[in-house]
Amino acid sequence: MLYFEQQIKEYESYKPPLTKTDDFHPFWEDTLKESEQLPLQSHLVREEYPIKQIDAYKVTYQGFGGTPIRGHYILPKEAKGSLPCIILYHGYGMDKGSISDYMKWVIQGYAVLAIDNRGHGESSDDSGYMTGTNGTWVLHGILNKAEYYYRKVYIDSKRAIDFLFSRPEIDKSRICIYGGSMGGGIALAVAALDNRPKIVIADVPNMCNIELAIQLKLEGSLVSLENYLAKYPEKTHRVFHNLTYFDNLNFASMIKSKTRVTIALKDPVCPPQSIFGVYNHIEAEKSYVVYPFTGHNVGGISSHLDDTLKYVNENL
């Protein structure tokens, strides 16, 4: 048995204890109720784009607390009937990118909804923090779980599904949520909070088994969190307590949609053991893909994209 095969075997049996507190579920039930009371107020503006085989729109809807969330909404030209749809969530510090990035889906007859996470790209509005605003998004509101950045992002992203359910051209039984890194972590959390998607794809997801990930990571957003705790060690227990509400470790068993997770054994940003810790708690139909010699950028592997296209086509 090769060393990496031994690693995988060990990780397959790694099932860490959950860290959720007694009010984890009430916290998210109240959060979802608060979100449901807010009108979506979505609107579309047609985008003129050089690819003439599509209809492209700028979409805006109200995210958590009324913050505008913006993205691309792309349809095959003059599409008729009910369309399957892919919702895409991007990585930390990135954005939704170009409309052309999504043609591999649209030419097959899929609709695409690609949103900018709050504080990123055209969803630049991000305010309302009283604590932890030094540095980057992972710290925003860190001392108060009710105002924490990821509480808002998870709800913003869940409301993308609400938007699709308001659209007559979408087949509501054929929705996929898909993301990598931060987007992968969002996809898992959204799948736990909303069981309507048929399939979930999470490539090297973040916010997994966070306490362990902080110990193992070498790069990425959790470095900012570690630096914060180095500066304010007296806040360590409070920070880790608040993070339990946003850790996919505690969301995993709530996922009902068919799920595929990608893990890279050389990943310095989202450590493989932490992702396996979450994966092993998922009770829904699931599968994983492991790349033994790849770092965080699995999206740069052409065969991985090919396999993802195949997976979506077979399951959506």
C-alpha cells in the first residue's frame, strides 16, 4: 500500500466529535425565520454580451438584512420549457468572473446563476459589524455569532435558491449548488439549511472541522483568524465557541441532497483531514474524489472539470 493510500484509509475512519451546542438548531431556525420575513425583491437587467447564443442578465436580490446580492443569470437563447440550473459560489477574495466562464454549462441547456459573495465583486456592500472588523471577512463580527460574516453569507447564498424558485423557466427539481474553497464550504452549509437542491458539489471546501483546520493549515483565510487569536489570546474560547455555529462539521448530518466532495491531500488551505471529518458525518448519498499530489487549486485540473461535467450530467 502506497503512503497516500494509507493516509486516505486513515482519513476514511476519522469521525471527530461534533462541537455544536444545545442552541445550534434554534439559532439557525430563528435565522431562517428572520430571512423568510424579508422580501426577495429580485430584479433582472439584460446584459448585452458578445456570445449571441445566450440570454444574459444582471440579477440583484435582497440578502441577509436587505444587503443587495448581485450576480450573473444566464440562459440558453430563447429557451423554452423547464431548465435545470447550476448555482455557483466562488472562492474567498474572488468574484463571479466573466459570463464566458459558464458556457460549458449553458451550451448543454443548463441555466446558470453565479453570485458574488457579500463584500466581493458587485456585492460590495457589507456592513453592520460591531466587533472583529480588523483584517478580512473571516474576522468580521467574530465576537458575536448573530452578526458574524458567515451567518450572512450562508443566508445570502440560500436565497439564491429562493430566487430560482421564483423563476417560471427553472425546473425546481433539478438544481445543483456548486462551489470551491469558500464556495465549497458555502455549498455544504446551504445544503444543510435548504434541502431543495438535487445535488451538491463541494471542491476543497473551507469551514470544515475548523478547530483542526486552524492547527493544520499553512495558508488561506484561517491564517488571519490565527493571527487575531495570537494578538488577543484572551478571546480564544469565545471565538471558537462562535465558530461552532458555522462549522460544516455541525451542519453535515443535516444535508439531504446527493453530495460530492473533492479533497486534495497536499492542500495547505483546506486540510484534507478536516474535510474528511465533515464528509464522514454526511448521512446523505455521497461520494468523494481525492487528488493525492494536488494542492488547493483542483479547479486547474482539466480532468477534474471533465469529471465534474460528467457527474452533473449523470445526476442532474
